[in-house]
Amino acid sequence: MLFPRSRLYPLVGLFTMGGVFSFYINCETTPLWIGLTVLILMYFFIKKRANRLNTSLLYFSFLIMGLLHFKEYYRLPKAHFQNHSAPNSEVFKKIEIVKPLGVNSFSFSFIGELKQWGDDSVMGKILVYQTRDSLTLPFQRGQVILTKTNCYSIKSNPNPGGFSYKDYLKNIRVYQQIQIDGKTILHPIKKITPWFFNVLKIKENVEIKIEQSTISKDSKGMLMALLLGKRNAIDDEILSAYTKAGVIHLLALSGLHVGLFVLLIMFLLKPITSLKYGKTVRFIIVLIFLWGFAFFVGLSPSVVRAVTLFTFVVIGSYINQGKHSFHYTVLSFFILIIAYPPFLRAIGFQLSYLAVFGILGIYPLLKKLWNPSNWFLKKIWNLAAISIAAQIAVSPISIYYFHQFPSLFLLSNIIILPFFGAFLSLSLIILFAILLNFSNPLLFQFYDIGVDCLNKIINWVAQQEAFLFENIYYSASSTFLLYCIIILAVLFFYKKTFLKGTWVLLFILVFISNLILEAKKENEINSFWVFHKHNESLMGHQKGGILYYHTSDEENTNRLLWDFTNSRKLKENRRLLLKNMYVQKNFKLLLLENKQLTGIKEIAPTHILLQKNVKLNLELLFEEYKPDLLIADGSNAPWSSYRWEKTCKKYKVPFYDTRKKGGLKINLGNEE
């Protein structure tokens, strides 16, 4: 058995590598353009007999092309509003609402397009927050807003290890935000909505119809997740269960669902293939369905990825009768990252394509391991092999992002996947029944029972916590090395050679050495952290691979602690119960929650942490003693921190407010 070979693969790989390098290499694009031009000219004018040199020039050109393409995409154009001479000036700004993002207790959030800055026409996306109260009507797609409110930079995550909303928005070229309330809107204007907004309106009407139906709440959420891509319509507890069971992909409207839809349509249209031009007609109908469905659900990134992938698969199947699926998958990947570079750093995009590549590349190897004669066993083994192949491909990066491994993924997939196609078909029938106002209590009740049974099975699997491995840490370098091992091992098993086997062993040794070095480096860290958490206090001392932490509320700070722990290689966490002091040789931290100042001078603290809006006279304290640093954490109100900061400036004592600057790291060095 041979692995599919094509010059396309290394070219796409090098282009992708150039895109990855673009995020870490800070350079101007002009030298790159000159270098690319020289390489292309050399490629065309060099003698044909120099095949190896020609190939090297071609490969290096694609590496530079990837680097250039991504650099150019993220470079701000001259008309971008951030290039304006006065970015924070209170001038009229015209913003068009492009996309709603979400809602919380305080505001609605949207992506907007800034169209005008004073008298100047500008461009650029911006994050729009609309202040919310009980009477607030959220902005609508296509609505244009005039305001004088200032724009400001999006804040980073205040603590290490947590999800960075700033980086997420930066990937889609959103760098600034604006807060708009009723007083700052000068004149909202309803703009003539483009045709695709009308398509989105259809989707919203479908959501309303589902909400008004008589099916259960869980069934409504399942319909919206499976067929409309609204996974947030499902309760958080159910989502958590699907994640722990290793089948969260069932609720993400992506490749699995689109693939099942394509198979269903091709099956239903199979009778027309016996007619003249029947295959062509079916091919056209499938393509129309694919892109019609993509527009219907709002062209969400996951659906666009899946539809593009299956468009190429369907084209390949039509042209080559199902051959060369790997070629067309690689080609769809290439076109997507060219058309929309942010896909490359999107977690869903990475997981989707890795799963597909795993199935296409690893599944044939696993399938050969066992060929049972029994029909039922063969089906079960094929299904298991597909699940294992996909899991092998996605596990390293999934662990890197989510720090857990659901070892019962195979059980979940074997139980559910054989029936999931039928369940998805039933979901389509229920949706059409709701849209056509066809209310059949027996049919709806049957669907409710099906959803309830599915959720109970998943919940049972998720409760087997002994099989869920959490708090796993892999660095980016370890993840990269793991994928090198997987790729080389796959190539080795397709064609066993001594050289390929040697490369696999070499990378395994490098991977193990990297893990040992990372663990050693982490063990040498000796630092104290004061984290930021609204209305709470959390601090930790990372020492010898162990985190000793103190918290005002275990439950409210658990997520923050989990993020920090999973962002580094720690052996364990140990809770400390501190009263008012923490001493490590030259580091003496005093915790003040009340105004008791007795003994401060005798203790001689190097650092003082003010908590819970403690009422004390800082001037009196500073007259007797000056600490190296005064710290205010998130348990204090902004006005308390503001007052303390003014006093610190007066007495020239350094002040650190975690609300403004985020978590504080104090390096304690080698004090043992």
C-alpha cells in the first residue's frame, strides 16, 4: 500500500509553514517581494538539467509566498482608521453593524465596520459594546450608528494561561473597541440591507419557529445546534458532558454533518443517475444544496470550511469516481487559507482538517490490522478504526488547547455514530414539520425521547471520570514534535524502510529530551503571583514544580487556577491557608484586610497586599515604613485603588493595581 503522492503536498506544506512563520517573524514585505521575484526568475531561466536546484527554488518560493500572503493580509491599509492622525479624538464616527457576537448582563456585543472618521472615509473592523438595560433594543445587522465616543485598545487577559479574547479578535483583524450607550448615539440610521442580510433574516425566522414549537427545551437546543450551527442554544451542562465523553464534534455543525447531508442527498437522487446526464444533474443539485445551506446558516466559518471541503470531494468524485480524495482535501485546505488566512489559527479549522487527514491517512493502515469475516464485527471495526484514526490526528493539538483526553471517546463513538445519521435525518424531518406548521404530537414526542436518550448516554459516559485525563500540559514545541512523529510513523508504515524508521526513532528521542528539559526548567522557577479576579483574592507561589496557592473563594477562583495550572508543567497544586503574612527569606508579604497596623514596622514587609477595600491611613503607614511595592488586587473597588495610588505617588512608593495591569509576577530567584 502506497501513500498518495503529489508535488502539491510539499508546496502546500511550505506555504502553510510560511504563514506560521509570519506570526513570529517581524520584517518588512519589500525585501520579501524582491527575494520572491529573484527566485521565480531563477526558476524559469535556469537550465532544465538542474532538476534538484529547480525543485529547491520552487519549494523556497512557496515558503516565501506563504510568508508574504499572511504578512500582506494583516498589514493595515492606509485607509484603516488606526492610521488616522488622531485615533482617540472625539469626532463623529460612522459605524455599520456587521455581525452580532453575544450578550451578557451589562452589554450586547457586535462586530462593526468603521466607515467614516470625521470628514474622512475610513475602513476597519471594530468591536462594539452596546450598554444594556431592561429597555435596550440591540442593534441590528446593517444598522449604521453615528457617535463621538472614543475608541480604545482591547484589553489582554489579566492573568497568564487564560483565553485571550484580544488575540482571538486580532486574528480576524479587530484591534479596537468602543462602548456605546443611549447618550452617545447621535443618530441611528436604518440602511438598505444587502441581500445576504435577508438570508440571515430567514435563519432568524427559523429560530423563532423552533422556539415557538411544542418540542422540549433540550430538543430545541439540539435542532439549533445540529441544523443551524447555534451550539450555545444547548445547556452548558450538556455541552460539558459531550466534551468529557469525547463527542463534542457531534454538536458542532461541521464536516460530519455536512458529509451526512451530502450522502443523504446523493442516496435520494441515486435513481436519476440512470438517466442521460443524470450524474451531472445530481452533481449540480448537490453543489447548489451545499452552498445554499452555507448561506442559510449564515456562512459561519465551520460551515464554510466543511462546505468547501465537500465541494472539492464531490467534484473529485464526479471527475474521478471517488479517487484522489486526499488530493482534493489538500487542495480545499490550500484554497481556504489563501482566501481567508485567519482560518489557519482557528481551532475548529485545525481540528477539522486534522481529523480528515487522519481518516484518509491513518484509517487505511488500521483497517488492514484486522479483517473479520463477520459482517457485524467488520462494521464495528471499521467504525472503531475511523474513530481511532481521527483521534490520533487531533489528540496532540486538542490536548495542547484543552489539556484533557477523553479516553472513552471510542466507546461513545461506537455507541452513537451508527445511529447518528438516522438521528440527523430525523432532525431534518422535525425541522421541516415545524416550518410547514405540521404539528404531530407523536412524532415530536418520539424526537424528544430520542434526544433525551442520547443525552443520557453521553452523560453516563461523561460521569466515568476515572477515564477522563485532565490537567495535561504540552508546550507548542512538544505538540509540533508529536506531529512530526505521527507523520513519519504513518509514512514508515506505508513503506517500511530503514531510513524512515531511523527518523521516527530520532524524533521520539528528541521529543523525550524536550519533555525532560521543559520539566527541569519548570522545576527551577521560584516566583510569586498575585492574580486578578473581580471581587476575589488569589495568589500563588510556584516553586519546584508545585503551586502553593491561597484563595478567598475556592469555587469562584477555580477556573482561573485551572487556566494557570494548565499553562505550565506543574506536578500538583497545594492550598495554603494564610492569615496575614507569607514569608520566603527576603520576600515578606503582608496581607491587609482590616486597618490593624500593629507590628508592621517590626515585621518589615517588603510587599503589602491591600484587600477588600481595607480602611487604613496609608500616610500614617508610609511615615513609619516604606515597602518595596504596594499591591491592590481585584477584591478592591476601583475608587479605593485610585485613592491609594494617589497616596503612593505622594510618598514615592511603587504601586501595582491588578485591575489595570493584570496579574503580578514577583521573581523570588534562588532563595533556598
